[in-house]
Amino acid sequence: MDEKTTEIYKACLKETEIKYGYGDGFFKPRLAGINHLEVGHSKIISNPVTILLEAIFSFYKNLRRRVQKLNALLFPRRHHIYAKVKDSYVTGRLMHLDRAEMNVPIHNAEVELWARTKFTFQWKKLGVTVSDNEGNFEIRYTLREARNFFIRSIQLEIYQPTDVKYNGDRPSTTYRVYHCEKINKSDLIGLGYSVNTIALPLWEYRTDIDLPRAYFPENLRFTPEVYVQGREDALIQQLIPIELTKQKHLFQIKKEPGMLTLEDIQKDYPENLTLAMEKKLPGYTRGDEWFGFRMMNGMNKASFMPDKDKKGIYHVKFFGAGDYEHNNEYAFPDTDIEFEIHKDKTPLPVAITFTGPLNALNKDPFQTRTFTRNDGEDWLAAKRLARVCGAVCAEVDEHYTGTHVNTEQFAIAAFRNFRKNPVTWILFPHLKEVSLINAGADKTIIGGYLPTATALTTKGLVNRCRDILGVHNWKGWQPMEVINETHTYAKAENLFWNLLGDFMDFFFEKYEKDIKTFWNEVYFFSEDLVNHSVPVFLSELHVEKMNASKKERYERLKEYTHFQFGYHPEHSAEIVHGKSVAMSSITKSKTFTRDEDFNNLKDACRYAIMMATFSHTWINEHQYDDLGEILYSCGGLRFGEKESGVIGPESDPHIAPDLTRSTQMLWFTNFLSRTEYGFITRNEENDIHPYFIELLLKHKDEFMELGVDIESIESRTNI
């Protein structure tokens, strides 16, 4: 960009910047009257019922908090143990209630024995212990205290760590009662009492899907985790206005579809970056310079692979529907964009080659068609199709699989196994809630929006996710290589990765002794990661049986995905159930024996936090920049009715998304981009290590020069 264009770009960024906070944000509901709710530029509702419901919800929130405080005040839990002579004991064993894996013990779980008095309902703690590696526990207590006349009931409580809190730089783990086992007071008559085996549905893996996903039972009592209250409240506040906008459009489409246009829908949502740029520089966002700039530094953050033969030429590749189950409405061909890149210049596209169907008439999956700058209007259409294919790949491969599901596999393994190890204090704040978000996405995104707005079906999406996860591994991962001076994304990614490395060095040095003391938790964490890892991408294919076209595509796909996701196949040496899996082992020992394993743990934690924070934030934050204008880029272009198919002008409504998909798309991108809770430096839950925040603040100006506001870097993959 020249100096003038850069100034305009920065001004547009500022105009369309998402403000996190409820003061005067665009999407804050504003009451303009007794029965009028206004959102953005759209006066969308005049319904006193809606306003009343919102008021009731606010009242409920306040009442709930007061009741919780009152209960804690009246019936405090004092952790003084009432025991003179510990002459009796309660024994038992804690096991996972896994459907696929039997006899998996729950280790290092805190187990407490509590009594409650008859008349005052006060709590008395009788004893406490921790389960061993086999899940066995024994609580010693004073029998007379338990059999006292004033004791009303006895219960055994199993605790699960849920969160972390910091008092200055001193961390502590917060727990919740995960399970209560009632014990009849009259049964405590002898030396010992056994509750036998207690099988708990604690962070189980799903068995209905070949992915490392958490099982969420219908019985909410045993849900592995819940949203923190602040996140839940913010979620509701954010959802109300954009949901009302979408519902208004869906109502209009149902009752009077002819009265609504794509332009009307676009105007009802806030202006995005491309629309703002078009106002000031008409046609610029459809030009080559903008195309290259956004491919390099936009939501896609594409991987530019050097051409083997031509210096200064790079390739960006988006692999389409291929063999995945797909519909016949949307185009999703393989896309190979050839770029010319010089030292201080924005990448410029030279040619775009599509492999696969571009219209509804010719369905040959291996047909190819190449477009260049000399193709006039077709070149504009080719760039549009490339943007759309790139957006789908960014959403499914980079965003959903690379951050959401990738992070979830670390979250399940961590919450299943870390209870006493200090690693809890750096992992839990960054891994919490991702499983909840993903469970919701199963219905709304993977089973809802995407199969109706893109070429891939739900089955195709799930299978693709499984495949792409097969090139994600903590071992050997490095941030993207900086290509030239305009590559601000790669610069920012490297800066954050290096900063994260400094934080890991600080933390692991400080808590080295305790990390090694509770090394058994690291072992079980590693075992869960490996044993539930997906197979290495494409390792299950019989290449020798493929025809020449498929084999050639397989080689291109393998080479580029390894490059794109920083995957090194030599590190995936683990075999599970006869299959080579993607995830590397951290340690093979239940007790600490090797310095290499210590460094492995440090690297694995660094990688997991990177994916959950910076990597996720970048895509999430830039969704609306690049997917906030329907005609510029969308989830899928329809084949339409002409022989030209998707190689047509933006003015052709038959290839653009329909009205329903258009408002759903803008709802979707707004909702994802406008996350307003859970940031590292804001530390809303006081769960982020202060040194991590200090490091970010120290590099604030450096990040800002690269277009990254550290205040907007999310602390976790929370939406």
C-alpha cells in the first residue's frame, strides 16, 4: 500500500473497530422508550414482553448472587478437622465411568468426610485424604465425632479442580464438589467402612465420534464444566441484539420475502472493514493488492509456500470438497493461488487455478481451469471464489479444528488428570470452557449453519476435522516464517510465541520441584493425549491403489498441509490400536526421570496456550473484517443456472447466498468476532498469571505497530 492508502486503511480499521465493553458499544441494547429496543441502526422491536423478560433476567441474576452469599454466611464450611483420635476409617476406590475404557482410576482426587448438625445445620469436617494412582483412598476419622447425638447426616465428598485464582503472584486452585456419597450414620459402627468403587462420569471422552471430544450427558448434574458466571451473563447480553436482528430478517423472509434484499440485510448489521474501504476507495477491495494483503494478514492468515523452481513465487492452497461428503448446491474446488512477492511489497496474485466443478453441468472432480490478470471480469470472479474457498478452509481447518478441537483435546486430558501439579495454574485458565463452546457448536455450526451455507455436509465436516487434526502436534511446532516486511501476522505470531516461551521458562523454573513431585499427573495427561489422538493425516489411505489423479492430489495435499500446520511426521512415533497417531508422548514414566521430559511438558503447555489464545484470537477477531460483507466473501457460492457457474459477477443473485443464509452468515460472524469476555490483560476472573500479563504489557507498543491490540487477545478459546 502507498502512504495515502495506508492512512485510509488505518482510518477504516478505527471506524469498524470492535469495542469490548458495554458502555457505548454498537451492539448494546438501548431503550429509547418504554417499549422500544434499538440495536445498531435497526429499530427492530416494539415489544414490552421482551423488555420485561430482560428485566426479570436481571432481577434473577441479582437475587441468585444474594442467596449464594447468604448461604455461605449462614452455613460456613470451616476446614478445621474435628478429630481427637483417628480410630476409624472410610475406604473406597474412584474410577472413571468410561464407556470404551474400563478400570481407569481417578488419581490425586481430594476426598473429604463431612457431617452436618441436627438443629443448626452447621458443617463439621471429619477427615480428608487423596486417592492414589489406582484410585484407592482411606480417610481416617474419629468415630465418636461421627456418632455424636447432634450429628444429623454424614457424607463423603469428591472434589474436582475447576479454576485458578491469583492473589498477587500466588496461585491457588478452586474446587467444586463433583460427587456426594451419603453414608448412614448408623453404619459407622466398627473400625472401618467401605463405600466400595465409586464410578464417576468425570471428563469422559465421547464414543460416538472418532475425535477427542468431551462427553456431555443430558443429566446436567454431571456436566464436566459450566461457564463462569461473568461469561454466561456476557454471552446473553451479546446474543440478544444480533439474534433479534436475525429473527427480524427470518420473519420477513417467511412472510414477505420479496420485500427484503441482500442490501437490506447488509445495512441492518454494522459496517465491516471492506465496506468502509469501498466508501473511501471504490473498487480497491476487489483489486490485486488488497487480495494479497488480506490473504497474508487477514482472517485466512494463509501459508505462503515457496515455489520450488521460481524465485519470488509463492503458492497458497485451499483444498476443497474432494472425497468428503458434500452437496450439489455450492462450489468448493481445490484452489491454488500463485503469488509474486518481493522484499517490501504486498503479495500480488499472478494466477489462480481451480480443480473441481465450477458449474452445475460438469461434475468432473479433476477438471482444472486457470485464471490470470488478463481475464478481465473473470479474474474478479476468480478472486472472489478464491476468497470464499479460503474462508471455508479458515473456518473449518484453521479455526474450528486448529484451535477449537485441537485445544479441546488438551483440555480433556488436563482436567481429567491435573489436580496437584502446578501446571494446573497455567493450563486451566486457558483451557476452560472450550469443551462447552464446542458442544454448542455441534448443533448450531457443524450441525446447523455450515451444512446449509457451504458445500460440506455435517458428515463431511466431521471427517475433514478428523483428518486435519491429524497434522496437529505440539512437538516441533514453530510459528509461521516471516516472508517480508509486510508480513505483519507472522511477525506478531512470532512475537507472541517468543513471549510465551519466556513465560514458560519463568514458570517452570519457579515450580520445578512441585512439577516433578506430582509427575504422575503429567504421565496420565500424556497418556490421555496420545491414546485419544487421531491417526496421522492420510496415513490410513492405500496410495498404491489410487489412480494417477488421486495420487497426485494426495501428494499435493500431504506436502501443503504439513507445511501449513508446521507438522513434522518424524515426531509422530506413537502407535495406538495399530494406527500411527498424530500426538507425541510427553513422558513414559510415572515418576520424573529425564530432563527431556521436563522440556517436553514445557513445550506442550506452550503449544496448547498458543492455540487457545493468540491463534484463536486472530481468526475470531478478523471474522467480521473479511466475512462481514455478503458479496465480498461468504461461506459458499452457489453453482447458479448458467454455464459460467460461479465465475460470474457479484450482481448475479443466483450464485450469491440466499436471504436466509446471508443473515445467518452475518449473525454468525458478528457473534464470533464480538466476544466481550475473557481477555488476558483484563483478567476478569483473576486467573491469569501476573507475569504473563506483565510480558504482554511490556511489548504493547511493539504489538500495536503490527496491528495487534493486546487488550483484545483472548485468554481462552471461548467462542
